[in-house]
Amino acid sequence: MTRWKRMAPSHADPWRPWLTYPGSLTWRIVAHCRRFEVELVARRLRFPNDDEYRALGRPAHKLAYVREVVLRADGVPVVMAHSIVARADLRGVWRSVAGLGTRPLAEVLFTDTRVRREPFEYARVDPGHPLGERARQLLARRFGPLHARRSLFRLRGRPLMVTEVFLPELLRIHR
């Protein structure tokens, strides 16, 4: 079982600068590559993963809107991002999320001064976790445990959760 915790990895961990970066991960990747792309791989209604229920404070029987993308730096997949928001909020405070397409979610989260980010939670997502399995399916390759972070963004008190799963190639783009 994947355990999410608030404590960041040790200073010796090569992933720490990426995992603890407080701004837009998208914008940081853009600064480290020549060509950046957002590949939209899914937009759908579904039930949240077990560990998302608790973090979102949602009843287990409610469908939520899930958007999954792969962030590519110079054509190489470096992050799988998974965002989830209550279905009702998609017609309310988070309505701008539904029409993003291949535009980065950062355009909504980091340009609206009313949006507040809560502290990060970190985990090693193992292959049996739904997000580890999803990364394997999307990229058609096997992974060991992958570093991930997630946080809630709130707009007028309504949560949107973003989970970013860091793919091994991300460490190679840092110059």
C-alpha cells in the first residue's frame, strides 16, 4: 500500500529538487528543455482512487472528473500528471479545467491569485498502485517504484488534487 507523507525526501535524494519545487512543475520543465508538450491521455468521470477519497474528503460513491496528461521534454516523457476534481465543481469554480485540452493546468493554477496550494504529500508509487499501473499502461513499459507528489489546490474553498508521477527521464533534463 502506498503511503503519502508530508516529509520530503532527504537532501541526498536526487529527486528532492524536483519534488519540493514550490512553483509550477510545468514551467520548471519548460526552462530545462527546448520543446515542451502536454499530451492529453484521458479526460473522464470515474471514482477516485482509494487514497484520493480521504485526501479530497469526498464520499466514496461520487464520480469525479479526472484529467491525465504526460508532460514531454524534447519529446521524452518526464512526468505523468493526474488531476481530479468533484464533478459539481467542474460546472462551478473549476469550470476552466474542463476546456484545457493540451494546455497546461498551470495556466489555471498559477495565474489566478485566488488559488491556494496546500502542502505537498510525497510517496513512492509502486507498480501495484493505480497511478503506477497507469504509467506502465500509458508508456508501455515497466517501472519500479516511482517518486510522486501531490497537493490540493483550493479555489473558494473547493479542492482540486494534482498528483505528479516523476518518470526516470526527468533527472536527465536538469542542466
